[in-house]
Amino acid sequence: PVRVAVVGQVCYNELCCRHYKSFYYSSNIKRTWEESRRYCQEQGADLIVINSKEEQDFVEIFEGRSWIGLSDKETEGVWKWVDGSPLTISSWMSGEPNDEFGEDCVERRRDNNGKWTFNDLSCTQKRESIREIKLGSVCTVYQ
Ligand SMILES: [Ca+2]
Ligand SMILES: [Ca+2]
């Protein structure tokens, strides 16, 4: 499935410009974190970076346990998104992140109450994935 985040739309006479933030796609093919990331990049995208509550709510419709673009591969305990930004809004599952057996990649999953949360996991596990492609504006002339 795909979701499109539209930031706004401005029309001048017949010309309408829509300002897109991002397109989000989910893939139900299970891959390792690195494989998922490479696959996203081949599509001109990257694993999803979630840096607002709105964005987190916006992708709620995507089901499944999916890789997101968050890891502490570089420095243990320092969580970084694939675009280099730090972790600002987090929703760790209770007891996570636990770095059990050296877990450095993050999946998005439902907790026992059905709430979407983050869990650190071994990067070599295979999971579905959500990718994000950031967009600018698209203008269309309406007849
Ligand atoms: Ca870790
Ligand atoms: Ca964990």
C-alpha cells in the first residue's frame, strides 16, 4: 500500500499546486535491515524516518512488523535515523531497547495493547519494510 502526505494545496485560477511532504510505501517482502535499505535506495527512497507525531499517526495504517530507518549501528546506544537526524519522538515498547545479543536495528511493531511501538532487533533478522520518498511540489492545470 501507499500513502501520500500532502502539506497543502494552493490554486491560482486553473493552476493548482499541491505541496507534498512524502510518499510512503510498505513492502511485505521480508529482508534484512541492510537489504531493505538497499532496496529502498534503488527506488530513490530510503527507510522511513519518523520525526513527528503527525507522521507517526499518518503511517498507522501500515500493518506488519517492519523495519524503519533507525539504528544504533554507528555508536551503541545512540539512535540515529538514516538521514542523520537524531531520535526525537520515540515510542519504545516496554523494556526496549534492550540490545539483546547486540540488537542495532529497529522494527516497528504492535505491543500487547495493539499500540505501535519500536523494538531494537538484530539487523540480520528478516522483516517487512516501510520506505519514504520525500517530495516537493507538483502543479497541475485544471480545465
Ligand atoms: Ca544496540
Ligand atoms: Ca529488543
